[in-house]
Amino acid sequence: MTATSTLESPTNYCELPSWLQECMLKQQSDQADEHIDLICRAFNLAFELHKGQYRKSGEPYIAHPVAVASLLRDLGGDDVTIAAGFLHDIVEDTEVTPEEIEERFGADVRQLVEGVTKLSKFNFSSTTERQAENFRRMFLAMAKDIRVIIVKLADRLHNMRTLEHLKPEKQQRISRETREIFAPLANRLGIGRFKWELEDLSFKYLETEDYNQIKALLSERRDDREARINKMTEVLRSRLNKLNIKVLELKGRPKHLYGIYQKMQRQNKEFDEIYDIAAVRIIVEKNEECYRALAVVHDAFKPIPGRFKDYIGLPKPNRYQSLHTTVVGLNGRPLEVQIRTMEMHHIAEYGIAAHWKYKETGSSDTQINSDDEKFTWLRQLLDWQNDLKDAQEYIDSLKDNLFEDDVYVFTPKGDVVVLAQGATPVDFAYRIHSEIGNHMKGVRVNGRWSALDLPLTNGDIVEIITQNNSHPSLDWLNFVVSPTARNRIRQWFKRSHRDENLARGRGLLEKEMGKTGMDALLKSEPMQITAQKCNYQSVDDLMAALGYGEITQNQVVNRLREVIKEQQPVEKITEAEAIANLTSEVNTEVTAPAKGSKSPIAGVEGLLYHLAGCCKPLPGEAIIGVVTRSSRGISIHRQGCNNVEKIPGERLVPVNWNPIDEYGRPLTYPVDLQIEAIDRVGVLKDILSRFSDQNINVRNAGVKTTRNKPALISLSIDIRDRQQFEYTINRVKNMSDILNIRRVSQGDS
Ligand code: MN
């Protein structure tokens, strides 16, 4: 038989556990199903590959994987888990590649072996408590398959059991790691039997004296204690039987050493003062029998008030369930009693692995298959809120902390950084510090240069290279995943790239509105109003926002159009009031400038046009163009002009006043005036000052004086619109020296 030949191998002697021998026998006799086959093949490969390797103890190496596989089998592990137990060290220690493992044993076994190998690479020395917690969380997160962690725990447990063969420094380091990382992890997973043993073993190496003392004291009083407890259990057993409560197990046992030690430390007490050195455990069949059994216990022995705990009604986060109570024992000292069902007991011992025990179908669905079940259960294990630093982080985490969506990476110093799935080195840099992100030049991942946008994976060691003159790129916004990084990059651009943004914003506006006159446009009043209406302090701020993408050019242009429209007076000015005495015909002919530059009238570019004499439109009034039959081109009328109403629609052209010229100046319109005034010294100067007050340009001024007659003053002025015109004309008219003022057409006299 194969097993025997294994035992006979002189270089590889190792006593095989009976379960494995049975497997091998079955396989030999062709009774093996695929599960047994997988287990045997895994063992055989491990056996071959570890041949000639020895542990520090002098044993053949294969003893270790066999022990690990046995621990996993005891926990109820499936064939895949047990196979991974055999193979867990082969990638590290031999030439075999993960691909080969997959080929021979399937993807699941490969994943477990790879997972365990990866976990083994971390060095956990000098961890703070917080870091330790991060490591534990990382473990849970990294192992997509919880079986990876259970294999790793079994590996660690066997290594702890054989720790005596290592050097003291190594014993210390490994024991500390076990206490800080692995025992709590076993506790998180509810695997009580691993947790207790891991704790006691690290206790043995870390506080050797205390360990030995407690151990001695426990065994010193063992007979005494056991006799006492036996008496109590007899009393309880007969009472429970009387009530027809079926007792599956009833016995006392000492608590584990590290638990007693912790209690002594915590309560600052001597060993003798610790009363619940031992506990009695009652295992019954049904939940309700737990409570009935409790009543029996409390009836037989006096309960100590305040010591009762109902973990059945309120299970611990790791799903531990039991009733706990403390009663006064036979020697007058307190004794803890735990009451539970067999299923609760299994959960207490095996934790998450109890699933395996309770789904004993012998097939591969004994593993925890449903993602849902797996992750709900895992999430319960983790108390996320504890680690949250501030409200923002809390909100961020709500968004993206679905457990399986996290990536755990390291700083070069070994600190764990938790990022969202898909996070890149840029996300990492900004998580460390915004200045690191803002001056990031490159990144080394696991010692190699890497692209800034390459998503990080669990366990990566990330080293950000910074340089003072390096700065963020807008491109980063395309791939960062964390809101923090996104906001910080934006902030940086807002703050540091103002000039660039201004230029970009201006460029965008030029695309929309043409390049000419842009400087003037940006300085114009409508533009300033537009900026304010868009909630920016200045036109520059508006342009920067445009360049940075906070606002679009369409939004700016539309708002600008609205502003210009609003600035044009809507009210119609009555003939009478306006220029009652400006009676002469206006017949100004102008050829509009070529297309591309601005003319006073929009819509007639390059065409001959003139302002209609009938309605004398002024800038600011709503106007319409009429195509004339003569060679005079387009005639510009006020909208609503009686003459226009008679003209058929096809001859009408939509036109508008242009508010600004190609230099951004408000467009003006030339008007010639004739003023009759009482001739006196300084009258011309006084009139001109009325115009200059209103920023009205006077292009030409002439005075004709005739004795005993009013002075005749001719002026050519540039006016912007009808409102300005009327206002100013009225001011001049109100001068006491002015007799008459009228508007004349060009060439008139
Ligand atoms: Mn190992």
C-alpha cells in the first residue's frame, strides 16, 4: 500500500494520520471518488516536491503540510481546502508554478495556494495596534476566498506548535505576530479552538515565566478542582434528567491559560483571586432547552447577580452563541457555567468553518459558495465605523466601501492604505497627502516604475516619487477614482493654473464669438454684468472658470446676449417728447463695412444701407430693414413705422443695432446738429461741456455769427443711442442761451 511505502522511505519518514492512510487505501482499491482522488494527488505531489527538505526540528518537511491538512480536515474543510493544505508551501519552496497547480488540481486549489503564498510574504514586525487591525482587515479583504485565511491559520498554528526548534528572536517575532494578527483573526472568524491555542502558544513564548507559573498552579490544583467540579456536574446531570432535558455533554474544563493571565492583568489580581479558572459546559439539543437548563442551574446553585449573559438572544459579532452564568460553587467560590446547543458549540469551536460541518454533503458545495452569505458574514466581522477619522471619510466610505471593493496597499514604510477598487497611484498619493499628489512625478510599484493610471492591486508596495516642480495633469481626472483626489486636483488647477485657465477660457470664447474685438469685449460693461450674473467676481474669474470647465462657452455667450438685450431700452420714446424740434429729414447713407468687421447695424454687412427719413431710427430702438427698389440698398426703419406696415414681408430683413464696434467700443452714430444761441462769450464752450459730460465725442464744431442775429452753431457729434441723445439734447436745450436746436441731415445747412 502506498501509505506504507511512504512510511518506509528513509529520507522522508513521517507518520501519516489514519484519515490520510484511509484515503490512500481507497484510492488504491479504486473506491476513491473525485474528492479523495484530489486529496491523494495533492499529498503525493507535496510528498515528491518536499523530498529531501527538512524542518528545523529535523523532521522531513512533508510533516508540516500533512499536519496543516489534518488541522483543516478537523475543521471540516473540503477536498480543495485539504489539498491546498498539502500544497501551501510548494510555490514558495519548489519550482512549481501556479499554472501547473491549476492544471493538475483546478483553479480553486491554485487560488488558495497563491493566496496563502501571498500572505506569507508580509513582514508584520513592529506593528502598532491600529496597523495590526489594518492587517487583519487586509487579510480578510485579500482573501476573496475565506478558505485562504483558514489555511493560513492552520499553517500558523502548526508552526506555533513546533516553534521550540527556532531561535529565540524568531520565536519572539513569530509569537508577537501570532498574538497581534492571527489569534484575533481566528477570533474574528469565530474559530475558538484556533484562537485559544494560538494565544496560549504565543503566551508561552512571550511571557514564559507567567505562562509556566499559571500552568503549574493549574495542574497543582487539578485533582482538587476536578473532584469539586465532578460533584457539581453530577448534581446538574440528575436534575436535568429529571426534567427530560437530554444532555449531550456536561463537563468542566479549565479556561485557557492566556485568558486567565489576561484576567489577572486586567483586574490586577493573583491567580488565587481569579475565581472562574474553570467553567462547566452544558450542551443540550434544542435552543429552548438552554433556557430550561439555565433554570435548573440557578435552582441548584446560587447565581451571582449581574453575571448572566444571553448570547443566544444577542450573539457576539463572530456569531458566538451561548448562555453564560456564574453561580456559587460547592467550595463557596464562583464558577462559570456555559449552556449551548451542539450547533452553537460547533460555531464556537469552528466559527466560519462550522458551515463546512453543517453542510456535510461530501461534495464541493460544502464550501461557502454564496457570495452573499460570505460577504454578509464577513462584513459583520468588521466594525468599520471604528476606523473612520472624520465625516468626509465616512461619507466617502459609504460610497465605496463595499467590502470586496477595497484594495489594500502599503507605503514603503509598511503602513497599510485602504483604497477603493480601481484606485491608481495618483489616488494613493493624494490619500497620503495633497502635497505628495500635487508634486507627484512618478511611482514605483513593488520596486518597479509603473504608469500613474495603472490600478493598484492588493499587497502592492507603492512608492511615490515627488519633485518640486512637478504638478498635476488635467488628464489625471480621467482615471482617478477617489473623490478626494478628484477634488484636490481640481483645486490645484483652480489655484495654480489661473493664467492657463484664463487663456483657455478666452480661446473658447473666441471660438464662439470671433477673435476680433475680444480684448474690448472682455473689458466691456455687458461682459462684466455677465460675469456677475454667472456668479463670478470678475470677467477674469469667469474666463478662468470657462477654461477650467466649470462653465461652458454656450452658457457664457447666452448670458451675454441676454445682458445686451436687457441693456437696450425697450420703451418707445414718443415723437413729441424726443426731438420735437429736430424736424429735418434724416437721410444718412452709409455703406456698411465689409463682412467680418462690425458695422453699426448687424444684418447688413457689406451692403449699402441708409436710415429711413420717415421714422428716424436711433440706436437702441427696435429696427427692421427694408430692401428698396432704388439703388439705395437697405432702408432701416423703426419697427412699427407706418411705412413699413405697407411693405410686403419678402422685402423685410431682420436687422439689429450692434452694441459695440470691432474695438469693443460702444458703437456710435453720427448726428449733425444746428443750434441757434444768444451770442455771448463762452457759449460754445458751455454747450460742448454738456456733450463731454456725457462722453459724447464732438467731431466738428463751427460757429457763424451775424450782428444782431443769434449765433448759428453747427456740431457733428457721435451718439450711442436715442436715450443718450435725448438726454443730452434736453440738457443743451435747457440752457438759457439756447434758442433752437435741430437735427440736420448730412450736407444740410
Ligand atoms: Mn507552511
